[in-house]
Amino acid sequence: MTPYDKLWNYRDPSETEIKFRETLKETSVEKNLSEHLQLLTQIARAQGLQRKFEEAHQTLDEVGKQLTEQQNTEHIRYFLERGRVFNSSSNKRNAEVCFRSALDIAKNLNQDGYAVDAIHMLAIISPPDASTALNEEAIVFAENSEQQQAKNWLGSLYNNLAWSYFDKGEYEKALSVFLRALQFREEKKSAYEIFLAKWSVARTLRALNRNDDALKVQLALLEEASNTGNHDGYVHEELAELFLLNNDKMKSTFHFEKAYELLSADPHLAQNEGPRLDRMKQLSK
């Protein structure tokens, strides 16, 4: 990783791109080509997260033209980010080729953190059974690695594995792993990730018909979000579903309305979760 990676704010890729571009002006190709190219790959990643896919590919083309024959970290990151842009633009075939290239180079260079990243991305683009196996492989790889960059992935890996179990209807397994993810996040004292981990636990409790337990967690998250001024549409959506199950139509309608108001502004949901948004809108009336 470069010193510039600390500039990342994944919740605001537009702001992150601006910071990266400002930093790029201060870098010199002659002084450190590797860091310059790695920085460009992160600009491409920020562009991809803004769904500016053509611009992201153009930025990566600029990187590709300057890659040397000697493989280094910039090669790994080039293939990782090219793969992520392909995946985000629904080109999973090309994404897989890129992620496998990144994995091979990372293993050859003994860069475990990037190897775990590549495995975790392969899991994301794979069907449920293969995804579960790849997530399990990534966890074993990270837990056995002596490199902190690899171990730092464990919170995300536990989360992804839990969702793999969830998507297959294996809710007890999912809950167990979500609780591991929560423990990991609490040890790291990362407030935002702790919030997400608690939400995931509560969502699984609802799937297990433990609605009272789920409601308790979601209400606590609602209070936490309200206190910080960061209103969360997903919390409102879950509360709406839980109150609907409890036959509390007034509260359910209120929370569906809030959920739709907040989540309909998300371009990713608008493109990929149309029926889900339609349900919120219909039940908010």
C-alpha cells in the first residue's frame, strides 16, 4: 500500500477522487513510478464507484501503457481495479480474468493482502456454492498469514461469508459468522463497520423469525443514527418490515416512507433493486 491509501473515504468516492488528483500533482513519475501508477489505479477505483466506467477504463489504460515488464505492486493493483470496473459494469467474464491475474502476481510477489483481495473479489462474482468456498479459502489464507495487511481483511471476509450462507438460506451459520464479524469490528473499534455488523446480525435474526430480538437491535441503531445525524434508509427498511410482521401498520408505513425517501436516491439500488424500491413505495402509502 502507498501512503496515499489513507485518503480513501469509500462512502464518498467523488471527494476521494479529488484528493487523489491533488496528490497526483505532487508525485513524480521519475521519482517513484510505482507509487504514481498505484495512485492512478485508485483514481480509477474512485471513478468506478461513481459509475464513471468509461473514465475509469481510460485511467487504467494510462496505467497499462506505463507498466514495465518486471511485475510489481502496480501490476497487481492494475488488474484488481480493472476487474472491479468490469464487475461493476456487469462484465463478469473479463472481471474474473483480471482477478485471477492479480491473484497470481500477488502470490508470486508474496503480497498476501492483495492476494486476499483478489480471492474475495472472485467470491463476489461467483455463484453461491463457489462463493462460499472462496470466502472460506480467503479466511484461511488471511488467518494463517503473518502479514497484517492480510489479517485486516478478516472483518470483511467474515461478513461476506456470512452473506453467502444467508443467500443459501443457512441462517444459523450466517448468524454465527456475522457475530464473528461483529467481534472483529469491535476489537478494531471502527464505529461505521460496527454499525453495519449489528445491522447484519439483526437482519439475520429476522430471517430466523427472532423478530423481537431483531427489533431491539434495529431500534438501537435508529437511535444511534439519529444522534449522529446520519439517517440510515436500511435501518428504516428493516424496522418497516418488522413492524409489518407485528401488524403495526402505522409504524410500518412511516418507516417504509422514510426508507423509500432515503434509498430511492441511491443509483445502485435504483438500477439493481427496482422491485425492492417499488415495495417500499407501495407500502409507504
